[in-house]
Amino acid sequence: MQYVGAGRLPQRLLNHKVIEAKIIVNIDSSEDQIVEQIKNWWAQFGNYLITFLIIILVGVGGFRYWDTVQSDKAEDASVSFELVLELLNKGEKKQAKSLIKNIKQDFPNLAYTQLAMLLEAHILVTENNYKGAEETLLELIGRDPVKGLTQVAASRLARLYLAQKQPEMAMQVISDELMDNVEGGLWELRADIAAAMGENERALELYDQALEQSQLLGYPTNNITLKKNNLPARRAHK
């Protein structure tokens, strides 16, 4: 069987403006549907995860990535990563985890490794291994970052803490210098954290910014609106 390398992805994925918009909405809006049910949220996100990661692979940190993709190791990593995606599409998580472990050992400094680690964290959450997912995301964040991927990992980690009712930890993650210049502002994530910490006025302001951003990009706003409208009820119960 031959695997299609990431260097030969469809040309339509190379439209950077579309990529940029999709990255913003995946980081900030579409990935936070059900904070209280982290497994369901990751399951929902998993429906888009493979496409999202391929988009990042092509569109984020492109120059740095394409500088390495010509090497033999990068070609081998590409084949291994494509195989991980195929295994996950078939539901073969155990084999996928084993292959991800090999990728981490054999190609520690490539973008493919960080992409594989995002997949590893996703698998661990679906297995209710939240501690393992946390450790994987922290390890990824601590690596020499590929532009965009480390910020994605940090937003995942913040969501993980938030879903486990640790909003202070979530705020610490997104307040880190690493996240200062993330495009899109992560408004909805920041609003959810503020709401969880009882800072409802601040949450209202952030939800308004999230709504404005989503409307500008043409994405659905129902979930943001619902959470914003629920804030008065939260205040009433305090």
C-alpha cells in the first residue's frame, strides 16, 4: 500500500486565507461545545481533528516546515503519520498509539511529531485518561515549538483543565507568554474561563467579542449566544 505524503495534499488546502479562518474557528469557537462533558467534547472535536491537523500541517509555520520536509527523515515521518491517520480512521487506537510512540522516538524534532502528539492526547481523552492527556500536552508545549501547533496544544490543555473544574489552571495556561499573540484572541475560551471563575461581567464582554468574530467569519453563533444568555442565570444562583 502506498501512502500519500503531506507534501502532495490537494491544492485546495493551500488557500491560506481559508486555512487561517479555519484555524481561528477551530481554536476558538467550534471546539468548545460541551465544557462539562470533556469526553463528548473531544469526541465531537475528533470528527474534525484529522482534517484540522492536515490543514495546520500545510498552512501554519509553512516555511519552517517545508525547510525540513525534504529530508529523508521527514519523508519517513510523513509516511508514519499518514499511517496513524489511517489507523484512527479505522478505529484502531491501540496500534495508532504504538506508532505515535515510535514517531516520538524516531523523529523528535519534526512537525509531524507534534501533530502526532495532538492525536495522542485526543486518544487518551477518549480513553478517560485525562492525566495522560495532560502530560502529553505539557510535553508538547515544552518542545521547541512549531508556529501554531504549540498554541493549539495550550488551548486543548486549557479546555482539559476547564472541563475538570480547574478554571484557574486554564487561565494560567492561556495567560502564558506563549499565547499572547494568538490570532483570534481565543475569545470564547477566555469567556468560558471567566464565567467558570464567576467573573460574569468580563465573560459577557468576551462573549461579545467571540460573537463579533464568528459573525465576521460567517460561522454559527448559537452556542456562544446560549452561553452568554445563561450568564444571568449563573449570577442568580450565586
